[in-house]
Amino acid sequence: MMTSADEIFPGTVTATAGVPLRVAAYMRISDAIRSGVLPRSSLLPSEADLGRALGVSRTVIREALILLEEDGLLRSRRGIGRFVNERLPDRGIERLEPFERILGDPGDVRVRRTERTEQSRTSQLLTDFTGASVDSSSWFIESVIHNGDVPMALTQEHLPARQLAGDELAPLAAVLDGLCESDTFTGASHDAGLRFTGSTTITVGVPGEARGALLGIQDTEPVIVLTRRLHLSGSPAFVSKTLINPHESSVTMFHTTDQEPRE
């Protein structure tokens, strides 16, 4: 028997800054598919049931389902309904998801914390983005993302300590307080229901001795560096930098015909 929409989605969605309702509904359904709550090949509840469970109109649901079909997560069978695809597409870096969700399948990927430090000074990378003073404190969180025993990537996350005490970024302070050793800060924020907007800069660099050792590669070996500058509700929130192990990982970017970003 098919699970009801109310059981799959116990809470409604709301529009936030930069995230219209159709995209919020898209993300909720996408999360249910990716996490296995909606199993592969399973029949989706009707548009009316989804709309009632998520607290939005059928028009909003229909637009979200169109995007999900377009992105390869759903397929339609005439006269029957929509089904979750048997084989899901790879995740791409155009969606602001944690890199541990992009670089591997759930269950295969684990996060190992290597450092969590409140530093007395703030890096220029963070001050340029958030406006924090160089002399103010900041949090530095470093984690290695493994697939089995193989290091796939190294993520370094920078958070402005003083701004976390304000009302706008208070949700981030709560995530930091409860952060587990097996989560990146981005991953824990995503699990807490926070959704970010922002940009990713792609460059080529070298890891240096310390970071190269964590990735198991030479210190002068070229690596792809992905630098994310993320906003929460329109406010600059934090910066993350991810170095990809060139021997073990690849990232995919999907392109659509949409004019609006689907963050």
C-alpha cells in the first residue's frame, strides 16, 4: 500500500528569501527521493494529496513536479501517475547541497573531523565576504570526506563568530552548538532545514603539505578547489572551501533551460 503524502511530508513548506514556493516544494520532494523516504520506482501521491500535505496549491506542486521530471528524478506514465525513477541522476554542484551528498551515495560516504577551532583572527577570505573585522574571532572547521577508506575531498568551513550571535544568523549558532564529529557544518545545516543561496568559484590550486597529507596526494599536485560563499535569508553567512582528490572524485554540473537559479 502506498504511503500517504501526510506521512511522507509531516510539515508544510514556506517561501523564504530567494526560495519561492515551487522551489521549496521541489527541494522537499527531492530530499524525500534522495533519502529513500520515497523509494525508487514508487508511485508518487497525487498532486492534490501532495499539495495538501505541503500546504501549497496544485499549481505550485505541478511546477515542482515538472522540475523534478526535467531533472530526471521522476517519470510519468499516462493514465497512472508519476513514479520515482529507478536510476537517479548524479548530483551536480549547481545545487547547494553538502559535498558529501554530491560526491557519493548515502551509506558509502563518511565525514572525519580533523579540526574545529575558534580562531582569534578572521581570514581575509571571510572578512571580504561577511564584513567581519580581521581582529574578530572566527570558527574554522576542517573535515575529510571519505568513501570507505579513501579520502575523496577536504572541506574547510569558515564562520564569523561575532555575527553568529545576531538574530539573522542565530540558526547557524544552533547548528554549531550541536555539530557532530561525523558532519560537515554545511551538512548539519542542511539536515536542520536551512537552505542557502550563494555562489561557487572553481579554481585550480595545490594542497600544500598539510592538506596534501590529509588527501593522500603530493603537496604540489594540482587539485580542483571549490569555494562557496553562502547567504542565509539574504545575509552573508559563511564560506566553505573544498579540495577535490583528483584521483578519487569527480563532480558533475547539470545545465537546464531555466532562467532562474534553483537554489
